Amino acid sequence: MFSGFFDLPWWGYVLVLLGLTHITIASVTIFLHRHQAHRALDLHPIPSHFFRFWLWMTTGMVTKEWAAIHRKHHAKCETAEDPHSPQILGINRVLWGGVFLYVKESRNKDTMERYGHGTPDDWMERHIYTPGQKVGIVLMLAIDIALFGVVPGVLMWGVQMIWIPFWAAGVINGLGHFWGYRNYDCTDASTNLVPWGILIGGEELHNNHHSFATSAKLSSKWYEFDIGWMYIRIMEMLGLAKVKKTIPQPKFAEAKKVVDLEMLQAIVTHRYDVMRRYATSLKTVYGEELAKLAQQHQGKLDMKQLRRWLVSERTEGFPAKLQQQFEKAVADSPRLQQLVAMKQELTAIWARSSASRDQLVKQLQDWCARAEASGIRQLEEFSLRLRSYAV
């Protein structure tokens, strides 16, 4: 039986396989995800075409299909129209059958027309990559057999073929919306699986990505690592890539006396930091009011969950029973009622897409004025801090 050009020990095949699959992961996260789907960076034609060629051989995926399905996922996240939400379809179906959900959505012409714009449409795409999807993976099989022999080559090829369907379509789309930690309280259920994005190219930091979808960098905290970002920075230093946007870091300047458009833009840009500081600033007040409610209701309220509800930007996703408890708690506490209302009004400023800039500036100005006249010291101090955000 043909043994191939390279006769390696078993661990040698494993190392080579990890290297090959890692190139595929890097191609998906850098080219398909950050470059094509979200336009977070520009790529030089050399790495851009290499990634397309490699993905053609190792996955058979069409760039337009992948970008369109992913864009629709963001646009319709956690709804019945989301192509692969575990919150809707169940974790097992997405984790173990994510590839089938991808294939099903790729046949949706409306998805391709609405979300597939701006992807490659050159001669190679029209005549080779798209119509010859299966040709590439057969070519990869032949190369693996030629290099490593029949048995090792076929086994390595098999792992290459299931690598992306499992890790990207299953783990990221499934567990990445089901289990993990969250840095940002965005409106969907996205999570960061682990702080170190290495095995899946940085895609492990999924909550960071959903909160700032157009960022080329997926890590946010000092202890998080995004290996895909490391590759992008190397390419950028070599003149092969140009980063367009990253996760904004909060900036502060001298507090503005008058609310203006620049202050509005700064607050919208740093909205997650704003809400985190809102919850932190009012932590003492929340504690005082919850202590009174606990004494008043004699253990009938789930105080731990109520505290979570108070510091969360979202109200959906909590059980109906807890929702009723929260409404009752707010009704029994005028201060909580005021603080919750102020929080909802603040978040509405960046959620109202129909309002004009002048209207939003006026709403923010009114919010600050009422906060500073509320008689709640922590809320007054937060409003003054709000005036210091800068672009």
C-alpha cells in the first residue's frame, strides 16, 4: 500500500493535522468572518486569495453563502428567523447538526440575495470555486494521500472535513449562545466560551464579537487572547492587511456643561461601559432597597435573581415568575422605581433608530437634568461622570 512521501511517527501526523486545521480556522475567522461578513479589515489580494483557495480545498464553502448566513444570524439573532439559534432550535440540534442547518439556509435564495452582497464575484469564483465546491475537497484528499499515504491521508482528510462543521457550525453557533461568560450585556444570548481564543482562532470570544460585530479584534479584557488578531496584526505590519475598526475603549475628558452631539456619540459608542458604571454606581442604593424589600416580604422574593435583574440591561430571558416578582418589588420601592425607569430611558437613547440626532440630544439633556435633580447622590454623581465621556 502506498505510504506517501512522508513517513512520520503517530505524533508527527497529529502535529501536521493540527497545523493544517489551524490554517483552516484562521482562514474562516480572518477571511470569511472578519473580512467578508463584517468588513472589519481590508485584506491584500495575496492573503485574500490564499484563504479562498485553502477554504475551497478544506471545506468546499462558498464565500457568498457563508457571509450571507452569518449576516442573517446577526440581523435575526435569537429569533425564529435565525439560521442556527440554540435558544430557538435547542442546543443539541445546533451543536451536533449545525452543518445541516447551514446547508439548509444556503439554499434559501432570499437569504443569498438580501445578505450576500459585496462578496467575491470574479472569474475564479464564478467558474471554479462556486461550481466546483466538491472538486476542491477531492483535490485535498488526493494531496493528503500523496503526502502521507492511504490510511493516514484518508484519516487526516476526514478530520479536516469535520473540523469546521463541528467547531464553527456546532460549538461556536451552539455553545457560543448557550454556555460561558459575558463581558457585555448585549441583546442576544452570546457568550465567551473561554478567555483564550486559540483552538478556534479567537471565535471563542463570541459575546465580545456580538457586542461589537465590526471589530477586527475579538478580545476585550486584558486577560483575553485572540490569536486571529495576532495574525491580523502581523499581516498589517507586512502591509497585507488594514484594520478598519476595533472594540472602542472608554475615553474621558473634562465634563461638558452642555449636552451636545459629541457627548451623545461618545455615550452611544461606550454604551456597555455606561451601563456597567450605572449598575456599579448604584450598587449601594440597590442593596439598601433590596434589604428593605427582603424584610418586608419575609423571604418571598428571590433577592439574588432580583439583583441580577437590576444590574442587567435586558429584561427578557428571565422566568415569568421572576418578572412578576420584580414588578412587585419596583412597585413597593419608589427609589427602585425611579432608578429602573431612569435606566430604561437611558438605554432607549441608543435603541431608538427612528429619532433624529437633535431629538436624542434633547432626551439626553433632559435625562441628565432629572438625574442631577433626583436627590439620589449616586445618580447625581453618575450623571456628572456621564458628561465626561469622549469619542
